[in-house]
Amino acid sequence: MFTSHEQLVKRSGKKGVDRPQYLKELVEEFHTSENFECRKQVLANLANFAYDPINYQWFRRLNIIDIFLNQASEGPPALQSFAVSGLCNLALDLENKSYILKNGGVSFLYECLLAEDEATLTSAITTLMFLVTPESKSEITSTKVVKQMLSKAKSDNPRIQNLAKIFLLDYCSPEQVKMAEEDA
């Protein structure tokens, strides 16, 4: 991960790198390609680039967060997985977090909790945890979300089971858990 533009230039060599242009080209390729595998590879690359804070300003300017939100809510499972991974990588940044929350991110991530894919589920649970703020907590720990977490806490998959248990213990009150259990 690069933490500053200077480190990026140093690591890139004498020719340098035009990261904003490259990201713009990826976005254009995603929007124009009709080849599913190509779109999948582009989205995977964007999700990987979302890991580095130096790219956040470009992700916002190029509306890449919107691509992730759209694919998380409407994309096929293979694209949904990369989209949720990208959101997870972006969600700790305050500006990105605010944008995701204001643009329906919690409801999209709730839908991802219904997926069967491990990567989608682990990224969705983790992203929900990253998105908790005093203002968003009631939506993120709503009864329907807590019910899904209770279900995931019984998963045969230890990664999903452990993440769901952490969510329930760290973000939900005992009363919320009890209410969701009774509502089941």
C-alpha cells in the first residue's frame, strides 16, 4: 500500500504512473465492455485499488463507489463479491463511509447477507461493522440485520460464524439480540 504520492512515484520508477488516468480507463472499460469476464477482472482490479487510501480521492471523482454500490445491489454473484470487497476496502475512510451510508449502502449490504458466497458474506459483515457510526447504528443493527447475523452465527463456515458472532457481541445490545430471536 502506498501512503503518499511521493512513495507512489518512488516505487513507480522514472516513467512514473498516471494512476488517475489508469483508474479512469478501468472505469470506461467496465462501462463499455460486454464481455462478462472482462468486467469481472476490471471490478476485481478496482476492488484491489480500493485498498490504498491514495486512491480514495480518485474513486470519489470517478464515481467508482457508485459502481460498487450498483454491483452489490444488482450485479450477478461474481460481480457482487468484488463490489462488496471494494466497499469493504473503502468503508473506513470517513468520506467514503458517509457516501456509502447516504447512498443506500446498508440496504445493499443487507441483501448481500442473503448470498451464499463466502467472500461476499465475509465482506458484507465486515463492511457493516466498518460503517457503524452513532447515526447509522440503529439501521445497521435493525432487527432484520440482527436476525441474519443470528442465522450466520450458526453457519458451518467458521469465518462467517465468527464474524457474525463478533457483530452480535460488539455492535448489538443483548436486548436487540433477544428481540431478533423472539421475532424469528
